[in-house]
Amino acid sequence: MSEMLSESQHAIKSAQKNGVLKHEGKDNDGMWVIVKNNVN
């Protein structure tokens, strides 16, 4: 179970770094948003 959590955390951090995913709002009360257009 902890291995799966670690992989999920890595995937989220990677998506954030690549600009595909961002978090809006407070840490405990926010939501994840998928960025549709990632063209710079």
C-alpha cells in the first residue's frame, strides 16, 4: 500500500512540474485542476 502511495505522489509531483496539474485553494480544502492547454 505504501509503495502505491509513493508512486501516486511521484506522479502528482511530476504532473505539477510539467504544468499538467495544479492545486487551487487551501491545502486541506482545495482541489486539483488539470491544465488543458499546456502550450508555451
